[in-house]
Amino acid sequence: MTVTGWVAQRLLKLPPATTRKVSVERDLRITADDGVTLLADRWWPRASI
């Protein structure tokens, strides 16, 4: 875990991560109400089957 991640976890009182196995979709386009296109990343835990 990075120092930034650790600090954010402490400040936001988040529970510790249960896994480091994640999937990510990058640069998802989202159009805001004013017409501006924003790019976002979606992160989620990989299924452990």
C-alpha cells in the first residue's frame, strides 16, 4: 500500500482491503450535464472462484 493510500484509508476510516486482486476498466467516457466528456476508471475485485 502506498503512503497516500494508507493516509486516505485512515482519514476516511475505511476498512482494510480484503484483496489486491482487482480488475480495471480505464478511460470510460461520461458526459456531464454541461456536455463536457469526462474520463473515469472503474475498479472492482476479481471474482475468486
